[in-house]
Amino acid sequence: MSKIHLAIVVGSNNRESINRQYAQALAKLLPAHFSVSYPQIDDLPMYSLDLEGERAASVNRFTSEIGAADAVLIVTPEHNRSLPAVLKNAIDWGSKPMEKNVWFNKPVAITGTSPGAMGAALAQQHLRQIMGILGSVVLGGEAYIQFKPDLITSEGQIGPNSRDFLQAYMDRFVSLAETLKG
Ligand code: FNR
């Protein structure tokens, strides 16, 4: 089975991010032929056309990492019923210039967690719309996860109450990434 590289973009710049913990637990559900990286997004300058002449090294690093990845998993919190600005900024950098849009044709899965009852659902819906516009192949279905202490075990695994659901979600994403890799 050919190796597949998955970039996991965490849409939070909080040091103790629950979404980062959740992302790391999700990575443990992947098969052995998947490798994983976590592209940094909190050091990207705020997007401006004025910065396009000579892009910052952090921007080039980020777009190269996404461009080289076979698939991208976005794990995001919800800010005011949408995605956090730090994540939108990273997506914007990757989308320009249009002919080098790193999101185009990229298999993308979207999930996220929030202590709120809706589990970051609206952020994920909004993100699905954005990634669709950018030409990503977005995994169908939904994974809105309310953050409760039992979501992640003390060993950093997805807890038993959510495990079957999230394993099935990740298995479908693995199939999509394998199919598109060819
Ligand atoms: C939030 N939070 C939040 N939660 C939610 O479920 N829906 C929302 O619309 C918002 N809005 C919101 C706005 C802002 C500015 C902040 C700072 C927070 C709460 C949020 O889900 C909570 O802080 C999570 O812990 C964020 O995830 P990370 O950063 O810990 O991964």
C-alpha cells in the first residue's frame, strides 16, 4: 500500500487547545501507511495583497506543506458561529494566487470540537462552504463533537463513547484519500 501523507491543520492558536488534543487523538485512528504533520498557522502574517511581492518564509513553508500533502484534515473550534480568524487567514494564503491554490482537488475532511452542545457545527458548515469554493474534495457526512472530559482518554486516545463513530469517519476519509491518490 503506498504511503499517504496527511496534513492536520488545527484551527486554534491556544496553547492548551482542545482541538489540538482531539486532532492528535484522531491521528491515532489512522492506519500505519499514513504519516502525519501539523502545519503551523499562528505565525502567518495577516493576509494582504501588499505582502504578495515577497511572501514571508512562514507563508511559503505553510503553502509548501499543504501542497505536498496527499490529504488535509481540518480540526477546528468555532468562534462566533464561524471558523477562527487564524484558520481563515491560513486558508486565504493557500488560496492565492488562484493558479497556485493549494486546496484545489485536495481531499479534505472537517471536524472540530467545542464545549458547546452544537460541537462547532456552524464553524464546520461554514468551512465546508469555503473549501468547496476552493475546489477541495470535501468528505461528506458530519463530525460535530461536543467536548466532554471522556472524549479523550488519559493516554490521548479517543474515548470509548465516541470511538466507533470517529473510527468510521476516519476510515471513510482514508478511503477517499487512497482513491484520489490512485
Ligand atoms: C468561542 N467559543 C465558542 N464555542 C462555540 O461552541 N460556539 C461559538 O460560536 C463560540 N464562539 C467563541 C468565540 C470566541 C472569540 C472564543 C474565544 C471562544 C468557545 C470555544 O469553543 C472554546 O474556547 C474552545 O475551547 C476553543 O477551542 P480550542 O481553541 O481550545 O481548540
